[in-house]
Amino acid sequence: MRVPAVSRLQKVHNAGVALTELERLGVHAGSKDEAKMIVDGHRDTVVSLLWTVAHAVQWRERFQEDVIKEEIARVRVQAGVADEKKT
């Protein structure tokens, strides 16, 4: 990150770093072109990014992967279905 971000180039760089970090966390946030659009204030791109992040956070908060896997395994056992592939 470049702080303080004075120039447009620094702002685009910082937005790109943030988008890359979101991608690393599993949130499809956008490309470097979208970083430029965010810095330029393109409303549709910014709103789309906000909804994507909000959805990803809410999804993780509501649905915990390990709990879901345990529930699937429990239902399979009750139904008599063999576990074909363990992950």
C-alpha cells in the first residue's frame, strides 16, 4: 500500500492491492481494470464490489463449512448412502 495516496496511480495501485487480497480470501472482487474504474468512481463497479463483499461475508458468517460437511455426512449415514469421496 502506498500511503498517503496522492496521485491517481497510487490510488489505482492501492485499489489493486485490495482487490488482490480479496481474491486471495476467496472473494471474486475484480481485475486491475476494475481497480481503475473504482478509483474513477464508476458507480456500478463500486456498488457491485460492495454487494460482492457483503455477500461473501454474510455467506461465511451464516454457513460454516465444517458444520455443513458434518450435516451432509450425518444425513448420508441416516440414508444409508456410502461416502463416495472424503474431502
